[in-house]
Amino acid sequence: MCIIISFIFLGCLVCLVLGILIRNKFIIKISSVIIVSILALFAFIFLALFLRENKEFKFYITKSINLSEENIEGIYLDDSIDDYKIKNKYGKSITPGNDNTKYNYYNLTDGFEIATNKDDSKIIRFNIADENIKTSKGIHVGYNKNQIIKSYGKNYYTRIEQGTDIIGYVDKGNKWCLEFWLVENNIVGMFRLDYKYME
């Protein structure tokens, strides 16, 4: 389909040039209308594909729910990585990995990762792949999509990242997102709690 539209576009471009050369207003007008229509179509398709998967866009169009009770093992977003309860439970010398240029990621345990900004100690993301760690409503890795919806409701968005289906919930007051990454048979393979601006 794209190849056919591309040929039509090129044909109209040639007609437009010929129309200008022979000064035929009808050819110029028809060619211009078709070219503008094709460009508008491509712009619409590009924008639709971009917004379909854009987390921040989904945040604004999804109905808000209250996520203020969400915590991981008693740790909340905005807690400090240097907090006593973290260091006491996970070790005094927590150091970030060096594989991300925007954020510091810390592996507290296998399947439990947190992130901060490079210049800050406040926690802005939790990545959970450990089936023993639950959300505030008891959802963990291994649960299915229907169990998530039963616990968190029908006001969620969907998107795809890295080939994985995701359903997400937003708290507009706190600017938080809770996303569940679904693997085969709509089973939770990972979940993430973070701020809406996180990529």
C-alpha cells in the first residue's frame, strides 16, 4: 500500500512540475491537492503510531485512579536511596550500575530494581520481576490481566514497548504510573511504578 501511495505521490510531483512548466492551472491545482492530501495522510499515520505507544500521552487521556498507597516492600516513590530502612534491609553500600546515561539504577535484589535521577537520591522508579514482591493490592509476577483489572479497575491504558503488551494505570495527582508488562497468555512478567515522565 505504501509503495502504491509513493508512486502516486511521485506521479503527482511530476505532474505538478509539468503543470508549472506548461502553465496549466488545472494540472497544478489537482497535483497540489493530491500531494498535500498524501503528505497529510503520512503525517496522520506517523502521529497516530507515535501517540499510540507514548506513555506520557497515555497518561493524559486515561482516567486517574488513586495510587498513593503503592509501595514496594514499604518503600515509596520519593523516598531517598540513602534512607535507613533501605540501607538496613539491602546493605549499607548500594551502588548504581553504569549502563544508563539518564538515571542511576540500583539492583537491591534479583528482580527488584530502583532508579533515581543522576543528581538526586529520590527514588523515581521501581522495576519488579520478583514474584515474591506484590503491589499494594496484592498483584505480583505470575498473575494474569483479568486479576489486575479486578484489583485496579477498568480505567487503564494499553501500549506496546519492546514487543511486550503493557497495561497501565495513572494517578494524575501524584503524576505516577503503574504498568504491568504482560508476557505469554497475558501473564505479568514484570511491573513498574514510576513517574509519568520516565522513559
